Amino acid sequence: MTPYDVGLAALRAARYPEQAPALPPRSRGVIALLEQNCTVCMLCARECPDWCIEIDSHKETVPPRTEHGRPRVRHVLDRFAIDFALCMWCGICIEVCPFDALFWSPAFEHAATDATALVHEREQLRQWLRTVPPPPPLDPAAEPSAERVAARKQAG
């Protein structure tokens, strides 16, 4: 029996609609958005090779924190959409986000009969966040990070 035959046998044995497949916990299904971490820096949209991310924002003036401070300008997210009909699941957008606003979710059941239904707006991307698994635990044998060492020195 060749590896190809083994793969076909596994496909025939899987009863997908009735029985969900056993996927690895960190598999790439759909991209989830944590809105409060997004600073509208546009790195994800600029680095996307498929140009499937669309972001709209506006500027708001934030009053100064102190009496002699100056007002600051802050970008506010209006629209964040990913067109999964164009996306090739490369993960570049997740890797380049410096504020951890994008995550992989293992959820994969987002098929649609209409291509326009594959454009997920920020409300849908926010809902995918519930299916994002927690990060793997840290290695207990690893050395503590420089930040923890510095915090311990300051504390005590």
C-alpha cells in the first residue's frame, strides 16, 4: 500500500459533515481581530501580498494629560475587513502586527456560496477571537526573561 493509498483511505474514513476532523491546535483556519490592540498602523494591509485587508480610520484629538501638555492625535478604527476570497493564508499580517491584534483561529467552517460573503468585517473577525487557543505554556526550564529579572531586582 502506497502513502497515496493510505491518504485516500483516511479521507474515506473521515465523515466530515457528521464528524469534525481532528485538527492540530494551532492550525490556520481564519484570522481573528482583537480590536483594542489595533492602532491602525496599517502594517498588516501594507505587507499583505494579496491586498486582501482593508482598513479605514479617522483621527481624534485627545486632550493633554497635564496642565502644560499638548493635545495628541489618535487614530480610531472605523473598518477592518479581510477578503478571504483573496487571502492565501500566508500569515504575514499576523507576523508583522507589532501590537498583537491579529491571531490565527483553527475554525475553518466559513465557506460561502457568494464571494461577497467571504469579506469578513471587524464584527465577524471579533467573533472568531473566541476560538483562538491560548498560547503554549512557557518552558519551565528556560531562563527568565530580562524584563522579569529587572522587575525582581526593582521589587526586592
